[in-house]
Amino acid sequence: MKATRFFLLLLLIATLSASAQTQRHRIALFAPLYLDSAFDATNTYRFNTSFPKYLNPGLEFYQGAQAAIDSLSRAGAPLEVFVYDTRSLTPLATQLAAPELANVELMIGQATAADARTLAEAAQRRKVPFISATLPNDAGVTANPYYLVLNTTLRSHCEAIYKYLQKYHALDKITIYTKNGAQESQLRDYFTEFAKTTIAPPVKLSYVEVGRAIDASQLASSLDSTRKNVCIAGSLDEAFGQQLVQGLSLVGRSYPIQIIGMPTWDNWNFSKSAFRSVEILYTTPFYYARPTPLGTRIGAAFTARQNSRPTDLFYRGYETTLRFALLLLDAKSDIASSLSRKGNTVFTPFDIQPVFLDSKNMNLDYFENKKLYFIRVANGVKNVSNF
């Protein structure tokens, strides 16, 4: 049904543009394309037949966005899209002063924290939305109702995990394994905060600092053989997480264990033997592994052109551009107040909510996508959990 509504909207765009002279809406797309480092002053490609890996992320995001723009163009959507290279020799602040951006109505970006702040500030001055498509944090932005974080923040991941523990593991032994570090302290603070503010009964959390060199005997001493052990990786450090999983897989044969990981685990190769003997759960805001007719079609078109399979960044660029371009066409000048509107689902049913960092004053700081998938890994195979 969602796919039907989506294509009906494209058909409506085509009908309207064919029957009347429609106002054209402007979108600015920002991505790290590194064009100035890939081409010299004569527009000659610098790397002969090679292709540096650092060019891939920005290029794939752009290719996904371009595929969405092509779909809209074929439907007759009245859009003008301007693309900017955030790794150009021209500073981002200078690019933002370009005359064609004077009347832009929507900004979309694959940005670093520093660039996201700059783009969010520019969007606020223009009173148009900036959609941060890939950065998983707020970039230090506050009091900006034009800023949307699409890649869910760590705070929201921790909140979702805490609610999961309350619902399914209230009587189990829950242990968070951690090490020294600012990020690790932040994770602990999030869980402590949720325990204090939850309306439901809080769960009991134990913390074990295992350091960087994880010892299997230390892990075994923290487990309970009489009940299920929920073991949480209290760090985004992927090397730490992999060592923790390997250690728990060694001692886990004697204990009932479930491991809960961090969103950084989404890129892991779970077919490795170390991951096959334990049950793993982690959260992610995007999940493109389930086949859909649209995803299959655009993926096949990408493979035919590039002779390779698209990564998640291609689908992210496609989904973000298409979804919010459709919102712009529908809401027009009211798009900033329509960011949390449901519908126009491409792959992900976004749950966009306002975020208030200061609960006392209730000042809107930004919008955030709160939709999270719980991915369960068993015997090296990933599947979406129903939680």
C-alpha cells in the first residue's frame, strides 16, 4: 500500500506539471566528492586507472541522490537541484554564498560534524530545513528547528536498548562491559539518566571495566550460570566490541548469553566463526537488506553501470533525496513545519520527532529520526527483530 501511494504521488506530479506551469523548487545537495583532488586544472583525472577508496562514500551517496533526481525528473517534478562538493578547494562558507542558493528551499547533506554545524546555521538563517543524512550526532547544534538528524543519535540508540531491556530482560542479569574513555562515560551517563527518568520500573545494570585487553576469565567471573546473561558492549570502539564478542564466545558455552552491540557493528562480517556461537542484537536506523521491488531495480541499474554492488550509502542518498523532495513538492513553503509528517516512505518508515535537550524550558533544539531496527544475528545470519 505504501509503495502504491508513493507511485501515485509521482503520477500526480507528472499530471500537474503537464497541465500547468508549476513553480520550480530549489534543492541544494552537499557531499564530499573531492573533485579538486581527483582532477587537475585541465580537468584531467589524476589517478589514471585507479580509484582511491576515499572517493567512494561521497560518490555513492551522490549517485543515489542523482538516481532519485532522475526519477523525479522523468515524472516531470518541477525541481532544480544544485550540487556542492564539501571537499572543494572553495571553502564551504563561500559556496553557501552562491547566488543560486538565495532562494533554496531544502538542503540535504552528507557532512562531517563541522560541516553539519555550518550547514545547519546557514539553513536557520534562510529558514529552510537542512537534512543531515549520515552524521549520527547533533554536531553540537541547539535551538535550531530547521535541523534534522536522520542518522539516529547515540542517545536514542541507548534509550531504545534500555526500553528493550525493560520489556524483555527485567529479571535477567544485565552487564555493561566498558573501558576508560569519554565516549564510554557518555554511554554510561545515558543509561543512568534513563534509569532515573523512566516511568516503568528501572532495570538493574552492572558495570564491568575490562580495559582494552579483554580477559576471558574476567568475563566468566561476571556471568551467572543460573539465569540469562545480557552482555552489553559499552563502547563504540569496534576493536573493543570484537574482542568482547570473541571472549564471550569462548566462555559462553557454559552460560546462557545474549550480546547487545552498538550501531557501529552494522558493518561487521558476521559470517566469521567467532560470531556464530553467540546470539547478537544491535540497533540501526537503516536496513536495506530486505529486498523490495524498488531497491532491487535501482540496485540492478547501479550494478549495470558500475559493475559493482551498491553500498548502503547509495540507498541512503536515493531515499533521503526522494523522500524529502516529495515532501517539498507536497508541502511547498510549509516544509519546515512538516518535517515530522508521516508518509512518502521509500525504504525506511522514518519516525521524525522534535528533540528538547532542556526538558525544563522545552525549547526545540532539532528534529531527529527515532526509527530504529533491532537486528538479531544468529549463526552468522542477520534478521530484523520484531521488537
